[in-house]
Amino acid sequence: MKAYFFLLLILFGTAFDSLSQKYGYIDSDYILENMPEYQEAKDKLDKFAERWQKEVEDRYEVINKRRQEFLRVEAILPEEERNRRKEEIDLMEQETLELQQMRFGVSGDLFAKRKELIEPIQDKVFEALTEVASRGKYSFIFDKANQSNLIFADPKFDISNLVMRQLGITER
């Protein structure tokens, strides 16, 4: 009898505990889009990316011109000159690939700039989210942005506006 009573106590205890948990979600894209400093940082980042992309494209344009010129005169060039020009074009191509990797690779300049400009803003949002979650005694908060696995979310559990208020942002 005591065993049954103890088992029922454990089952009901866990059931009541799970009922007392609060869940919520945010849309971090929505929050960030409403932050003026995020838009400024994103614009700066886009300008860096455009400038670096143009730099890479300009180099490829030069390489293509050299290659076309080489193909046009290849038949009349001595073998030594032909090999020298081929190596020169290959070297230029390799340097351009390295530049592209340096600018846009996993640990490239764009990644570093993104970390410098965007990450502090994301940290600010996370701090505000933590404050809202703590004050509201939320057990779990999900983010429905950025390809999350959140398939359905009832809008009444969306606390994005609470986080925005914590950040001092009025919704648009």
C-alpha cells in the first residue's frame, strides 16, 4: 500500500511540476530588424562585403583578359614564353582564390567583421532575453527565427515584444 501511495505521489508530483513550467518563444530576426544599431551594423557589413566582392571580381576580370589574350597568341609563342604565361595566369588565379578565402572564408575578414559588428548587438538581445525570462520565470524560450525546428507556435507565447521593451525599442 505504501508503495502504491509513493508511486502515485511521484507521478502526480512530476505531472504538477511539468504543468508549472512556462514556455515562450521569440523571433530574433524581428527583434534585430527593429534595432537601429543592428541595421547600421548590417549596412556596414554589407558595404565591406560589396567592396571585397568587387576586389575579387576585378581580379578575375584581369585573369580572364590575360587568358583570352594568351589563347589568341598561344600558337605563335615559343614554348618557353607559352609556359611562362600559363604559369603567370595560374599564379594569378591561385592568388585570387587565396584572396577570396581570406575575405570570405570561415575565418576570413567578413566573418571577423561580422563578429565585431553584429555579435555585441546579439549579446545585448540575449541579455535582455535573459532578464525577461528570469522576471517571467520562464523554463524554456525558443527562437523561431533562423531555420529553427519550431514547427508551430501560438502567438500568445511570443515574448518578442517584451524583449524589445527591455531593450527600449518600440515595435514598428
